[in-house]
Amino acid sequence: MSRAAPALLAVGVLWSTVSQALDADQRRAEALLQRMCAECHAVGRTGASPHELAPPFRKLGENKLYDPGFTQRLQDGYSSIHRAMPTARFGRGDAEAVVSYLRAIQEPRKPK
């Protein structure tokens, strides 16, 4: 084993940690979602949703998060067909930060 191998391993671990770090807007969005949604949804990268029918936010999927209209729906008032879910409405900056945060925490797709 060369002397460079441990150093390269350390750089790889550090890079992985840094790439998963959230920026200031994403941290703000995370706090906002914790206040508004954590009663039912798992908001972070881990954990089960408190409400069994509420999907963890890390499993929302790319189709929804990369839909150009999703940010606008958050601004207009997002709700679901589930009667217990209140309508969530965000200003433009918060909606953009929420989408950025949700994209950052998504679990990788599992191969079929």
C-alpha cells in the first residue's frame, strides 16, 4: 500500500461529508419544514414518518421535485387528497429553498 492511499481515503471521506452538507437556504427550508410538516412527515435524511400514510420527504422522488411547476404549486398552496393534510403555502424564496432542500435529501433510486 502506498503512502498516498490513506491520504486519498481521508480526502474521499471529507469530500463525501462536504457534498452532503446543506447550504444556508436549505437549512432554513429544513427548519421551516420541521415546524410545518414534521408532525406527520419524516423531514430529514433518516427516520420514519410519525403518520403512517405520510411519506418521508426523502422519498418524494425526482419526478415531483424536477417538475417545473412544483415550486409554483408550493407558492399557490400545496395540499394532497388526504383530508388531514393542511394546505401549505410558501413565498417564492421559501418555495425555492424547500425544493432545493428536498432535492438534496432524496434517497438514490434502487435498481429494479
